[in-house]
Amino acid sequence: MTEHPRCINCLACVEACPRGLLPNIMFHAILHDADEAEAAAIGLLRCGLCRTCESGCPAGLPLADVFAATRAGFGNKGRTS
């Protein structure tokens, strides 16, 4: 996983999310290698990748990029090139 600025847990992303998800929790779970079942349980697969959570993030976290890359990785598990 690429290094990212540190989340300061200000909850701006949570307040901004139009789907009522917890982007801060999803971000931390990904950084701690959540598996697909864990990610689904915390809402990662329900995220619309609209980037609204990023708009107010004072740390400038690329949340939607991290979420999209993680979801893409789940889709590629077990596949060989």
C-alpha cells in the first residue's frame, strides 16, 4: 500500500458522505489489510466513489482512489495474467 498522509480523525469525510458511510473507518481498515468480507461489512462495496468525502478532508487523503484500488484488487484475487 502506498504511503498516504495521516488521517486525523476529524470526521469531515463522515459528515460529507451522501450515503452515510464511514470513510475514515474504511480507510483505516484498508491500511490494516482488511479482507473483502471485512471491507463489505463496513460499506466499502456500497461506496459510490463520488469523492465527496475527499472535498473536506484537511489531510488531503485520496480516499476514493484508495477505495477504488482496493475494490479492484478484490476483483483480481486469484487471477493470473
